[in-house]
Amino acid sequence: TSRACFTTCLALQPQLPLAYFLRGICRLDQRDFKDAANDFDQVLSQGADRSVELAAQLNLALARIGLRQPQLAMESLDAAIDGGITATRVFFLRARLRRQLGDEAGADQDLAEGLRRTPEDEASWIARGVARVKDDPRGALSDFREALRINPASEPALQNMAHVLSGPMEQPADAIEPMSELVEHSPRAELAHANRGVLLARLGRREAAIADAEAAARAGDDPDVSYRIACIHALLVDDEHTETTRAIQWLARSLRDRSSLFRIALSDPDLAKIRQRPETRRLLEAAQVLLESR
């Protein structure tokens, strides 16, 4: 793997900031936040080039957010901003942290600054789009399209496009196209199939939705995928018992692997047709008891 290659490289030449940075990115992608933070600290301690140092500060902040260290993450973002980083998403990240730490005025100031600036990179276009979804969904959609101009296979841009089209803009049929792009490009194709299947089921396109559910089922024990497969079958429930049985089976599977999903299931409109069934109520009650006993 890339991570192993960078580790070998560092064993041969430990004073190589770029190798630490690239290994840190790999570890961050794998949600190994502690080791990622250590790698970015190494970059900063070794005096890397300014652009690498600023990128290390930003990614160190992301690792510290993953470690639930908001104050330390703030310090990293402050250093990146003071150093002149051009990635405008830093303002949205810092706004979120300031709000978390109770600094509402500072959060509003950072949010306004992030919205004022024109992004220059994929992640910043996406960050600004996410910030605009609530009050300006059309503007958000435009930002996600700009991200796709930079990277046509951008998974978060495609996901957010589908969310805006199927949600705030109430154009679920138009959301199928970005979801289909995700099916083609996503490394988690099964989850993409499951998400598209939910949209198709909402639109009443039974055969296509079932095909996506079957493709998604190859994911194995992924609770996110299992939950969405349950939603697909629940949306397709009619007078036949087949879909009801499948929906409850997949819901049970998802709750077995992640009991906290019961909180979503309690009010998820996609499960409305099965929620009041005795089997479903017992499943949700059992998941709640299991979660509260931990």
C-alpha cells in the first residue's frame, strides 16, 4: 500500500517532510487520526516548504477534529490562516469549531468570510456549497458543479448534488444522474448502489430499485448499506409480504451491526410502511436497550 511505501521510505531517510505529509494523508483517509497527527507534527518540526507546511497545518486540524480536540484544531487552523493559506474551506472549518466552542460571533464572521471568497480548489468549492445548502440551494448546486469541473469523479461533490436535488430542490428524478456517476466512480460502489436504490424506490421504479438493492447486498456486513437496503424494500411494500419481510430482515441486520441507527429509524419516512409492525417495534426497542446498556 501507499502507506507502507512511505513508511519504508522514512525508514531509509527519516528527514523527509514530504514523505511524512503523504503518509499522514493516507492515515487521515483511513481515519487513523492519532498517527496522522503525529506525521503532520513531524512535517512541521522538520521545516518543510511553505506550501507543504500550510497544508500540514490544515490536515493536522482535520486529524485533531477527528480526535475531538477542537481547541488544538483551532490553533492549527489559525496558523494556516495566518500563514496565508489559499484553501477557503479553512474558514468553514474554523466557523464550525468556533460554534462548537461557544464563539457564535467569531463563527458568523468566519462563515461570512468563507462565503465572500471565491474557492480555488475542489474541497473548498464543496465546503462553500455545503454552507449554502440551507439558504441558497441553487447556489450550493452551482458550487458542487464547480468542484466537478476540477474533478469529474469527486465523490463528495456528487453526493451533495444528489442531496440538494432530492431534498431542498425537490427534484428527485434529477438526482439519479449524479448517483449513477457515483455508482461508476465510487470505491464504495455498494453504498452508491444502495443510495441510488433508495431514490429509485421513492420514485416507484421497482425493478431498478431492486436491482440496486441486490448489487448493494454484496457489501457484506456494512450497517450503512444494510440500513439503506431496508429502506428500499420498505418503500416498495405493497399487498405482498415479500418486501415487508426483506425490509425487516435488513433492518435487523443493520441494527445488529450498529444499534445507534435506531435513532434514525424511529422517524425515517422511508421506513413508514413497516415502522408500526410489531416485529419492527421489537427490533427498535431491542436496539435502544442494547445501546443504553453500553
